[in-house]
Amino acid sequence: MTIREKYIVYTGLCLCLLMFWSCAKMGHPDGGWYDETPPRVMACMPEDMSTDVNAKKISIFFDEFIKLENATEKVVISPPQMEMPEIKAAGKRIIVELKDTLKPNTTYTIDFSDAISDNNEGNPLGNFTYSFSTGGEIDTLEVAGYVVEASNMEPIKGILVGLYDNLADSAFKTQPFLRVSRTDSKGHFSIKGLAEGQYRVFALQDADGDYTFKQKSEKLAFNHDIIIPTCKPDVRQDTIWRDSLHIDDIIQTGYTHFLPDNIVLRAFNELQTERYLGNKERNNPERFSLYFSYGDSILPEIEGLNFDAANAFLVEHTAQRDSLTYWLRDSALINQDTLHMALKYNVTDSLGQLILHHDTLKLLSKVPYERRMKELAKTREKWEKRQEKAKKKGQPFQTEMPVPFLEIRGKSKDMNPDDCFRFEVAYPLAYIDTTAIHLYEKADSIWQDIGYSLSPEGGYRNRNAGDVKRSYQITPNTIDGRWAEGYEYSIEIDSAAIADIYGHVNNKYKQGMKMKTDEEYTTITLYLTGTDKTCVVQLLDAQGKPVKEQTSQKDTIFFRYVKPGIYYLKAFEDDNNNGIWDTGDYDADRQPETVYYYPEKVECKAKWTVEKTWVLTTENSERQKPDAITKQKAEKEKKIKQRNIDRANKLGIEYIPKTEIR
């Protein structure tokens, strides 16, 4: 082949490769416009809004390739389907195949929410619902609202919301929902395809897929309001945008307004009263723990099968008596790797009654005695080497290995004048010598010993009760139990003032603290109206955690010694005056105690006095909680990206987009 012929062949190959690359390249090489048109429904089989339908397979055709996102979560079929339907996207169509037998004279709705978008650019179709009827008429009414967590007013995502035309309370536990919907990330729901009539509405976190409330573990919401769906013609204002920053026009658009659209359901979990032994453990040789699903006023009876259980334990338990810790008194039992015992304790039977249950347990120490002895021998060997080395150098040395001190863990960091000084120890105490505990106050540069009160830590902070007290609090003997503003204090505990049941004593302990002056704080005065019930009002920090709490039947509440910062307010009606929020009970027809949030932040600065009037019932329930402390954030709404405007700006030309209303 000549050089000329080779050149011609080479040039031809290059041209072919260039053409192939140009055809295969994705994107917009010519600077063309992006596709910003959402997919359009071209046809449906059967047709949308058809009547007298008996086909269980539905096909929906689009003008372009589409994708279906999260169908199991976002697509809701009503009436609810007991057998899971098959929903899939295939090219330019969506196929839905129902598995349940079709009900006669019933409107079916398939709500796709925002699950449909085009395949290439992701342009969302928007909320799309397909409907058909097995009878001669289509039911078109709708109701809407919100579901929030009763305890903290958080929006609940993904919970079922259903209606019954059977208004009896028993329907919720014996029949599946008549119509159903599911909440979005804002807690919002819309139930479509309703006929005229009267309904009751419920929410259910359905654990077993039967669309009825049968398990106490299922989250639920209910009320006795009768829902009567209606509609009316209405007008809304729609904004037409020229681009992302400029409004082109505001037009009024007529639409059908379905009511009610402001239903609020407060969801809760019932108190789990079924009692059974859930777990047992012996992570430390000196104690073992039993964990029950629910507490009981009668503690278990323990019979030792390889030890004598008489007077063998000190029992520490939670206030609810559902978690029990048994501290072993005898060192021989501590050194015993396996405790074999027979238990008698109450459990719930199939009728919900407590009955005596017999059980046997083997509790193995997580760290065996032999391993502990080896570790102790290593520690002793290191200690002996240190003492021998000190002796050879003529330095002070010990002849007996000291027993580890009982550690005192004080909780006094950054105390306020209305706080208590708290300390705790790791093991049950044998005694406290109060004469060896001193509280000193510095006044006019002179330290003087002042009186104090010592008591086991109580109130809502005291998690444990029973025979064991390991947490204590100290307050000065003043009229109101407060520390003097601007004063310095020192808490000093002499060595061996405190001893635990295993013979450990404390080393000398000292903790200093200085109270701030009133000028470094904010005082909040809260005028509370809108209820005549006893309310527990909490001051929340920027993360939504309680930092102060007041219970009052009065309309004025004070929060003193508030540090500068951003705060929020929460309140609940304490119906039974027990100081804690109580959940609801469906069988007892009891709603959870009502919770409120002040809708604005409360800014506090030093030397400020903040006054707020809070009308509890002013705000809508679903909008009370400030966004800053709402954990369940609303998902970003799917919108067309409008990249053509940016492209036109870069090219310096005018782009006239298709009208977008948002």
C-alpha cells in the first residue's frame, strides 16, 4: 500500500471515530436547552375515573420514560389491600396489579404522591392520583390533616391514617380501615375517594399489616370527632415566576376546596403492661440484674440452688420496679462464678392477669474469679516492685497493699444558686458520718463552717430506689435552700467519712464552687392562659432538652437564674397531678395528656428580665413546635430544576420558560 493510500485510510478512520464519539456523547454539546417538562399521562387502561370496572390490572402510559421512586412507601392504595399489590415501572408506563378481590360499588384510588418523575432529568410529575369505581359512581370527596407525636408534637412520617363509616369504638380493633392514607415527612395526610357520610378517623403504625389495632406495641391516635366530608368552590393565589428571583405575575385560580383539611391526631404508644422477664445479666461479679417488661409492687422471690439466698442481697430498683439490681453482700458469693437460683415472680397470662411464674436461672460472672485473681496478682507484683525499689533508695515505702478508695463523683459543675450539690458512689453505702462532711462559706474573705442538709437524691432525678442509696444531695441550711449569690463555697469530706458494704472508704474530698450574681442571669416571667388545669412548664435549651421545670396551677410562672442563651418553652396539662407526662389508653378511652409549645424562641441575656404571655390554645397543634427544635424535618419538595435560566444568563441571551406556578 502506498503512502498516499495509507493516508486516505487513516483519515477515513479518524473521521469515523469522530462521528461515533459525537453521536455517543451525552449532554448538550451545542448548548441546547435542558428538558424541564414533567412527564404527562397519555392514557390509562382502564381510563382514569372509569366506572363499572372489574379489571385488577391497571396500566398508566406516559409521553416519556419515567421512574417510580420508593413505591412501597409512597404509593397508597385505598381501600387498603390485605395482599400486597404489585407496582412497577416499565419504560413509559406504570403497571399496578391488585391481588385482593375487588369490592362492589367501591371507589378505588391509587395515590402516587410525588413518586413519579421523568427518567433523564428527574422532573417531578407532582402529586398524582388515579381513580376508578367498581360501581356506577366515583366518590371524589377528600379530608386532610396532620399526625403528630403526642409527647413532643413531632410530625410523624409514614404512619397510616384511616377512616371508618362504622362509628363504634370496636371497629378500630375488629375491622380494617375503610379508606386509608399515609403521612408524608411533614406529618400531613390526605384521604381521597370518599363518599358523602359520617366517619371517624384514626392513625395506626400497623405492625402486622392487618389495618386494625390489635397489638399494644402499635402507635395509635384516635378521637371521637365525627368527620363529615364536604367541598366548596374556592380561589387561591398562584405566583408565576419569571426566574428564581423575580415574580412575573400573581393570578387567582379557582379550585375545589375539600373540607375538613385541618384534622390533627396526637399519636402515642400505650403503656406496656404485659409483664415478662426480658433479660438478665451479671456483668460485674458483685451484682446481677433482672430486667422486666413492666414493673410489679411485689419483688421476685429468690431461692439459691447452690448458695444460701437468706439475707444475701441488697436490692436496688428503678421507680417503676421494672429493672432490679441485686448487690451481693458476701465476698464468697462474689467470688462464685455461677449463681444457680429458682425464681418466683408475677407474669401476665393470656387474659391480661398477673399470675405467679416459676423459673430457674444460671447467672455466670462475665469476668471469672480465676481471671480476676490473675489480674490482682499482676497488680500486686507491680506494687511490690515499686515498694522494693523505694526501699532500696531509702525512700518511704508501704508494707501492705492499700485497698482502693471509694470514689466520690461530685456533680457541681457550673452550679446556679437554686441547684443542689450532688454526689454519688459506685457501691451501696454502709454508713455516712455526717460530722465529717463540712460546708464552708466565704464571707468577707473569711471561711466559716455553715450548716447543711444531706439527703438521698430525690424527685424526678432519682432513678433508683429500694434498699440501696448511692446518690445524695447537699443544700445549705437557708430559708429557701439556695446558695447566696456571688458567694464562694467549699464542700469538704474527711477521709473515711463514707464507707461502702465492701469495706472501701473515701479519700479526702474537696470541691470548691462560686455562685454567680443575679446580674449574670435572666429572669423569665411567664403569664400562662388558655387552661384551668395544673400545668408542668419546662424551659428547654437550644437542643430541646429541659433545663428547668415548674409545676403550677397559677397563671404566672417564674424561671430564675437562667443563663444567657436561646431557649424554648414546653408545657403539658398534668391531669392526674403526678408531675410527669402520661400516655393514653384506647380501651380506657383516655387521651394522652395535652402538650403545648411556645411557637417562638426566648432570647436571654445577662441582666435581662423577660416577660412572655402564652395563650396555650392560640396556635394550631401541628404548627406549635418551633422548627429549630423539630427533629423530623420536612423533606425538600421536588421541583423542576430550572437550569435553562442559568444557561441563558451565562450565554447572555433571553430565555422565556414555560409558565411555572409554584
